[in-house]
Amino acid sequence: MNITLSIDDRVVAEARRIASERGTSLNQLVRDFLADLTRTDDPEVVIAELEELWAKENYRSEGPWTREELHDDGRS
């Protein structure tokens, strides 16, 4: 959806500078901000997001591990 906003020129200039430093666009900064603002911590939503991420990536363990390997704190 496209929207029109009225924002002070100084604010836009500074936001564009920040976006450039982050390697992104002002448009993406605004999208990310609004997404974070409206993010929900509803467990069902979080689970759905994780399932979507897992479907996109290949997460494989290098196991199987022994009980000792699982509980090794690296100090031995």
C-alpha cells in the first residue's frame, strides 16, 4: 500500500543519511519501523514465523552426540 506523509525536510534528510549508513533505503527503514511497532508476541504468530523460517533454511545438526558431549562445558 502506498501512503503519503508530511515530514519535516530536516528529519527526512537525517533519516536518509542513517539509512545510507545502514545500507538500506528510507522506505525500508519506515517499513521496518512499522513492522516492529505492530509486531505481536502472540505465541501462535511466533510459531508460524519460525516454521516459515525453518521451511526456507536447511538446519541440520552434526549429531548424534553422546551424553558427555551434550553436557561438556569446554573446561576439560
